[in-house]
Amino acid sequence: MVNVTITPEAEQAFQALSEDKRADFVRISAGQACGCGRIGYQMHWETDRSPADEELLAQGLTLLVDEESRPLLDGSIIDYKKEAMSEGFFISNPNAPAGCGCGGH
């Protein structure tokens, strides 16, 4: 089972999304963003679920995590931030390798 922490700010944002659902599920996925090992995270609306998906519940929404993303998401924190130049969900994992040595980002 994947261990994910959802902050109170993210819980509130999920609550707002649950009131205006665009699909049945929200898929959270993780994968290597480049060859240096940096992990990239994505969230998007999803209409289909696979039997291998793990379900997490968040304020009226069902979050899906596929089998390949589970180890990369385990220990992650899902937060929601509203700042002057950006707003949205942010996923971080203190267990993931820090930084990027490739110089590409």
C-alpha cells in the first residue's frame, strides 16, 4: 500500500474539485523526468481504472495510483499552494533523490 500524506490545504482543494468533478477519478502518476533520476509527478482527471490501480480517498475524490508509480510516490506529500505567480497541487517526496546533476533543469 502506498503511503501518501495529504496536507490540509490539499484536502480543501480536493473538496472543491469534488464539487465540480470532470471525471470519476484523479490519476496521480510518477516517473523519471530525465536520465539523471529526477522524478516528475502528474495529476489528471481519469475516466477508467485498472484492477491494478490503488485507490486513495481524498474529500470525495478517488485518487488512482498505478503499479509503476507506487514506489516513486511512497512517502510523498501532496500539498496545495496559492502564491503570487502560481497556484496548484505540488507533490514532493523526501525519500526521492535530491537535486539534479545533469544541468538540464
